[in-house]
Amino acid sequence: MEFLYEYGLFFAKTLTFVAAILAIIVTAVVLAAKQKAQKGELLITDLSEQLNNNQQHFEEQLLSEDELKAKQKAEKKAAKAAKKAAKKSPTEPEAEIKNKLYVVDFKGSIDAKEVSSLREEVTAILGVVQPNDEVLVRLESGGGMVHGYGLASSQLQRLRAQGVNLTVSVDKVAASGGYMMACVAPKIIAAPFAIIGSIGVIAQIPNFNRLLKKHDVDFEQMTAGEFKRTVTMFGENTEKGKEKFQQELEETHVLFKEFVSENRPQLDINKVATGEHWYGSQAFSLNLIDKVQTSDDYLLQQNETKTVIAVRYAVKKKLADKIAHAASLAFERCLMKLWQQGKGPFINS
């Protein structure tokens, strides 16, 4: 009976391991099936119109009939006076044209795959933006792969390089790779309890070598180049390999700190680049952000003087893509839970 129990336990472990490998292979096949880049479309939404309509509807519900008539009469009188004043100053017609605030949303995943849409949105905005216009990026990300967030940061640098007024707003979290993106903007605003910072690098992977040895399973790995693979999930990791991997992490951290310092020279980088994170109010005192404010308040404020326009590049997804996306989100949620417990098996820039 003991033999059967041991055999059953080993069989269950093996089955679980094989199922995990098959899941990875299926996901890879689905992603590889995208032989051609799917075309998307640029969606433009007039947020000013939405905000003004909501305000008008609310006022109609609150005001009495007489109050509403008086308000409409005052508005017509003001519009007539403005039109009359414009006729007297025909040399300044541009005074009637509102500057624009372009709003872009970036909710980043671990691999920052949303950068494909961000690059389209940035390119479109650069084609029409005027000197006094502004771009607001509503950013939400806990970080992820270094190269992915490096590219996402470069997209925001395209705006800054062209002299575009750029603001990043953080309502929930801009940590690690998320803050790498945020620091590109000359102005960062964040909600009081938004998570900011985490300027550090982490890499954690499980190692199944002892489990494989216990069940007499050999793992063979051939490489050309001493440090082609420094650490592995299935082989036996050497001290030399681990030291090299740690060195690579330190080098990445140095590059990260240099990038943040270059974009926000007012920071005491040695004080904030410890891997810690802070809430919005604390981040303000450390110069990690420039103002404690939600994106909602900022939009209402800017709507008084600018036309607020949301820009979003959307790709129509096939069924296979939707299934893969749902699986990816479920996997990321599991990883995020592990990360919150300090056990996240992924690189975080």
C-alpha cells in the first residue's frame, strides 16, 4: 500500500508538471499564430462634451424651472457679449480657439504589451499637437519586465523631445517600471494614497532541481558561452552563476537610478532608490511627484480652459486572443498576489 501511495503521489506531481508545461506550450502556440499584425483603429472621445453634458443634466435636475430659465438667459447674454467683443477684435480670432488636452490611458501588465497601443497613440498626437496643447497620461502599473517598460518610457520621451507639455497622473499605482515611465514627465500628480516609487530590481524563480533528483529525473542543459544561462529553474545553480546574475541585477539598478536622476534631478536618488514605495502624500515630500491630486480633479480643472479629448488605439481581438488575454490576466493576478507577499517570481524593473 505504501508503494501505491508513493507511486500515486509521484504520478500526481508528474501530471501537474506536465499540465503546466502544456499550458505554456498552448499559450505560445496561440501567440505564435498571430502571423500578421492586426490593424486597429484610433478612437477619439470628446471628454469635454461628456463633462459638460453631465453638468448640464445635473443642473437641470436640481434647479427649479425659473432658476433654469434665468441661468440659460445669462448664458445667452454672455455668449452674445463674447461674440460682439470678437467682432471688435478681428485681428485676434485665435482667442476663440481653445487649447487641447489629449488624454491617454496606460494600464500596464507585467510585460508592458500595452506599449503597442501607446506608440500608435503618441504618433497620432504628435501629428496634430499644437505648442500650447497638453498630453495627460493616466498611468497605472506596478512594474514588470525591464525591456518592456524601457520601451514604454521611450514612447513618453518622444513627446518630451518634441516639446509637448506632458503630465502623468497616478490614481492607484506607478511603481518600479511604472515609475520609470512616470518620471519622464516634467509634471507628475498622484492621489493621496497612490503607490509611488519602488526604484529597484527584483528577480525570483523557483528551482525544481532537488525534486527532479528525488525522482531520478535528469535535466540536461547545453550552452555556448560561460554566462549564457546564469540561473535555471531545473538545473543546479552554481555560486558563480548566482554571483553573475546578482551583478546583472545591480547593473540594471544603476541604469534605473541614472534614468530617474536624469529626468528628475531634484530627487535625492540615494534616498529613494532603495526599492521602497511611498503613498502619494509621502512621495510629494520626497519630490517623487509634483502635486497631490486625482486625475478627476485635474480634468475638471483643465476643462475650464481646454478641450479635453481622449485618445485610444483599439485592436479588434479574435476569439483565440481573448482566451489568451483572459489566461494572461488570471496569471498576472496570481503573480501580483505573490508579489504582495514578497514572493513574486518575476523581474520587476
